[in-house]
Amino acid sequence: MALKTRETYVHCLLKTVANNAKTVLRGFFGSSKNTQKSFY
């Protein structure tokens, strides 16, 4: 049971990290696009 709980915890943790990475990358690419627009 403890192992199952840990697996679920790790799974949720990975999902959270993936969502955070997506948000950060989206914000980063969005800001870089805006920066390119200001350059041209």
C-alpha cells in the first residue's frame, strides 16, 4: 500500500512539473516572440 501511495505521489508530482514546465515554456516563447517583434 505504501508503494502504491508513493507511485501515485510521484505520478502527481511529475504531472505538476510537466504542467509548470509547459506554462514556463509558453510564457518564455511568448515573451521571446514579443521581443522579436520589437526588434523588427
